Amino acid sequence: MIERIRPAIARLWTGHRVPVIAVSVVAVVAIVAASLLLVVRPGGTAQATASAALSAAASPSPSDSAAASSNDFNLSPSTIPADWVASDLDGVLAPTDLAHRLPMAVMISDNTIDRPQSGMSSASIVYQAPMEGGEDRYMMVFQEGTASDIGPVRSARPFFAYWVFEYKAMYAHDGGDPKVIGTVIPTMANYFYNMDTGYGASCPFHRITSRSAPHNEYTNSTVLIGCAAKVKYPATYQNLPTRTFRDDTPLAQRPASQVISIPYHTGTIGYQYDPATNSYLRIVDGKNQIDPANSKQVYARNVVVMYQTVTLDPTTDKGYNRILLGNVGSGKATLFIEGKAIDATWKKTTNTSLTRFYDSSGAEIPLVRGEIFMQSVAVGTAVTAK
């Protein structure tokens, strides 16, 4: 039941409907919890009542105040409220204050010891990219959905920051390499909202006891939104360009299956297409990926593979070969949407511009509404689909 009413609680933290004053969480919940919010998400059902929201909100806690998972909510077109709008990042239909909420990007580790990561099923966009030392790293970007746990939180890199700048998002991370801390963040401060635990902004972060440091730093949507308000960051999306989204094709027009395999140094990422839900079940090293934050299977609606240059930089951090990822410019991409593979070109013209995807005729490719997984791999990586 709590999963069904969490959107009502999440509304308390949108930042522009509730004044930022010294008031207890319980008191704020009592004021507005009766106004129930749901998010239209593919692959599940959504039913709740205001009375249930009030009951569940009686004793909220940071771990119990997250809202929609990426896979929780689905309403038929006839039941979608007329005033709901498309979310900026993934096209999901939601109430205006959630659909246009300030995006929150969180750096997430992918060492084997860090798995399973929490919060991935609730993100609007998830990036995965190579890292130094034979590792890779994630960045989860949240907008209309929220999660009760997000982590493990790790450090920033310049190329992830360039993706953050596309949305002028809040960037939650634990420090970073010398280039991102010493050059990128100071010179690009107008293009994002910094939330860095390593440099004084520790508000949203805590350590869990079930994992050892540095693999035990976590946050959640409630405290991220509350900390953003505390430092007077804006509550809403900053009127930047968005991608193009479309509705699903009819079931009869969808392929029966598609299996995708994407190799990384730390393991193979797989996707299994399900025509009934028009989504991709996500698989990590042969096992279904379950999100510990809500015990739900992680799904993608769009899988975007970007082939990008990966080189080593031995100069900016003495003793380390840091990764230089070529995510500004253009290159080959493959978009997996509704069980089909689309050959494409990715383009990101500047550090702050939105990465877009174009077909062979030069037309931008629309994505289906729902969670997007951006898989950055080195040029020449053998990605397979059948």
C-alpha cells in the first residue's frame, strides 16, 4: 500500500508549493498529503486514495517518503487527468509540478561490491559509461519519479558533468577527479546546481551500515529535494530544450522479442524485450536487475547505445590515468525502441547542449515515453542484438 500512496508524500518536497520554513516533516505532511499525485508510467498499475495517503503519511521517514518507480504506474488514456503534462526528461505524463521538477543527477558506483544499486527503477534517465581502472560508472537522473534509497554515491567526472549541464540539473556527487573539481565545476557553475559531499555540501548524504566505506554512501529523493530548497536552488526545470517523445505503437505491431548484449569491463549488460509491456527487462551479468529500494525489476523503455571515443589522460592527476570520454561532438549510435534496432547518429554540439539522435535522413528520432538508459561504450565495442 505504501508504494501506491508515496506520490502524495513526494509532493511535499517539490520546493515551490511548500514554503521553506522551519517546520516538522509531520506537520507539512498533514497540510497537503490529502492531495494525491500519481505518475503515468508504463508497465504497472496505479490506484490510491487521499485517505490512504493521509494514513501512511502520519509517521513519514526519509526511507519511507519516495514516490513513483519507473515501472509502478500506468493509467489508460481515458483516466489521465486533462491537466497532466509530459515530463521534460522522459515524456512520462504527470502532474505539472512533478513533470517540470528540477532534475536531480546522482553519481553511482558500479564496482561489483556496489551491486545491486538502489534507485535505478525510479530514474527518468540512467547513464552508464566507462571509467578508469577497468570500471564503469552510472549516473541516475530523477525528475517525476522518486526513490527511497539512491546509491552507492560516488565521485564526479567531467563527461558526466557535461551530461548534467544538458538539463541544468542538481548534481549530487562525492568529490571528483582534479579536472572536474578544479576546472569544470568552477567554470561551468551557471549550468548546474552543485551538491557535493566532498566539498561541504553534505546535506543529503548518509552512510549505511550494511556495506563498508567507500561503498556505503547513500541518499534519497526526499532529502535531495529538501536540501536543494535549503540552499535555495530552484524547484523547477529551467526551460531548456527537450527531446521528442511519442506514444506506444499498438501491440499487434510490436516484435515478439529482442535480446541485447552490451559488454563492459565489469560485466555484461543485457536487455530482454517484452512486447506486452513494450519495455526491456534489464539484466546484469546474466541476472535480472532488482532495485533494492523497492524490490522491483528494473526496466528500460528506450535503450540508447552511444559509441564514443575513450582515451587516457595521465597529466591532470599525477599517478592516475583518468578517462577522457568523447561525449561532445557526434558519432554512431543504436537506439533500441519497441523491440527494434535503429541505426542513428548522436550529436552534442557543446558541453551544455542536449544530446540528440538522428536517423539516416537527418530527422530526429522520437523516443517512447518512459525511462531511458544511455549506454556509452567505446568505439568498436561489439554490441549484439537478435
